[in-house]
Amino acid sequence: MRRVALVLDRRDNVAIALRDLRKGERVRVEVNGGVIEVTLLDDVPFGHKFAIREVREGEYIVKCGEVIGRATRLIKVGEHVHVHNVESVRFSPRT
């Protein structure tokens, strides 16, 4: 299987696109020793993230085992995860 997305830590709730990915594309991703298939709900540019599980509003976004932000709304599996649905926790008044 040629990788098109990468999950680096078992705690991650996002995958990283290794090439430009298109809405509707079915992507297979290795997660915790298994493989899951995610149908993308949005275009996801190279290097950007998409959700590999549902992320509730207010829940942390975890990439490489580290918290990188907080969901500002519900993020569905396969949805592009970026500034339109994530806020920084570093400077957030709710932190």
C-alpha cells in the first residue's frame, strides 16, 4: 500500500496528507497497527490534516501525540482540519 496520509502517534485524531487529496477520495491510513479507510469530505492540501475520527467542539486536536489546538465546532471524519475549525490553545482565553 502506497501511503498518501500518515498518523504518527496512537493518540492522534488527525492524519497528515502526504500529497494533495481530493474531496470524495477514499484514503487508507495505518492507525494503531491496523488500517482504516476514510472518505474525505473536503480537499486536503499536501501537509494539511484531516480528521480520522469525529472531534467534538472543544475537544483537543492531537497530531504527533501533541495537542496542537482545540476544535471550534464538530469536525467530522474525513473533514479538513485547519484554521476554519481549530483555535490555538496557546493563546486562547479559555485555556
